[in-house]
Amino acid sequence: MKNQPDTIEAHLLSACAIAILAFLALGSIDSYDSSSPEANVSDAPTPYLGFEPWLAGKAITHADGDWVIGEGQINNLEVGKITNETGDELNYSAYLSFRVADGSGKGLLVKGICDYKIDKVNSGMSLKAFSQTKAEKVGIW
Amino acid sequence: MLKALISIFLGGAIYVLWRPDSLLMFSWFDLLGVGRQIDWMRVAASGIEMAIPEWAIKSLPQALWFFGGNLMIISIWRAELRLGRLIWLLVLWGFAISLEVGQALAIVPGSYDHTDLLLLIIFGAAALILSTKSNYEEPTRHN
């Protein structure tokens, strides 16, 4: 009987511990769904190509939180520098990470450092392809 | 408890620094206004990503969380309150295993991986063994 308050406290703390872990598990859910129609591109690249010329002539668009290759033009995007269509350099620095999907539905993660966070790019802005040597890492998940 | 917190922190750090930024937590960081700082941390840490084995990035974080969770439950419950400890450990194990099984059955978001499940079991068992060992050693030290 003397131990009862301690037991209640332990139950509450345990519930909190489980709730914290559940919260962490929720945060680790990947919002990318490779089976979504937006994520599958008919003329998508082969994995492990990196910052290859296939990016040229296509724009990176955002659909429902997922990065996909869409229509448009990529003009000039280099590590440490991004220019818009008129050649103006954008004075922002951020980590670049976006993803595309190949025909099999596998995702391709392309990462690098650039002067602009690509998910903040306006829809009207066009960007150019990277050179492969400037790719930091390309991976598949 | 300190070991538990360190373990959970390490697991979280791996997620934040080296996992794809499509994870839900990254949209939370943006909402909290720390997305840019997190981006820079990821840039700084990206140099050593190549040196880290894939399993350590993909499977280790949740195993560390599970390890920490087990240690937390064990440290909350005193040794004489075995039933309560057992119940909450079962809840924790049930939760973790059901998430993995749920992924295998495509009920839970994410992709099932044998390594995830294997590491969960290894780290969970390690936490239980470590705490059992320290429980036995504790009275010896006082004597």
C-alpha cells in the first residue's frame, strides 16, 4: 500500500516514455511515396547517374511534397552558385537535396550544396543541369 | 537513465544528419523555423556519410531508440516492481515489433527490412541483459 503512489508515478512515466518514442517513430516516417503517380516519370533516368545531363532540359517541380522531374528547363545550377534564366546569381546558400524516381519506381536521391534551397524556387524559375563532378552523393532508397 | 537519453539522442542525430529529408520530422523542423539550421548541419555532416555503413544509417537509429526506450522503462521501475516493468516492456516491444510487422504487411508506412527487425531484437535484448547485469552488481557494490 505504501508503494502505491510510486507505482502510479512509474506507470505515468512509462506511458510518457512510450509516447515520446511513438512521437519519434512518427517523425521518422518517410513522406515520399514512390508508388504515387507524380513520383513516376516515363523518361526518368537510370539510377546512379548522378548529376547527369539528363537533368538538362527538364525542370524540377514539386508535387504533393515529392520532388519529381517535370516540364520546363533547367538552366544553370552549380554547387555554390545558381543563376536564373537571365544569368543573375541567386544569393542564397542552402543544402540541396531532391529526389526523382526511375521507371521501376525506385527513388533516386540527389544531393549537393547550392546557393538556393530548391524547394523555395518559384515555379516560373528555370534551372540548369549539374555537372556530375559536382555531385556530392547519389543514392538509392 | 543517462545511457537511455544518450542512446535516443544518437539515434535522433543519425536521422537528422544522414537520412533523406523527406522524413516527416524535416517538415516539423521547417514549421519550427529551424529547417535552415538543420540543412547546414546536414551539409557539415555530409562529408563523413560515405564512411558510415548503410545499415548504420538505415537501421541503427530506431534500434538505438528502442535500446534507450528499454533502458528508460527499466530505470523507471524499481527492481521490486517486476510486474509493472514487465507490462511496460511488453508494451514497448509490442509497439516496436508491430511497427516492423505492419511495414511488412504494408499497413504501416515505410519499407520492411530484415536488418531493422534484427537490430531491434539485438538492441532490445542487449538493454535487458545490461540492466539485469547491473541489477545483480548493484547490491554487491553496496556490500
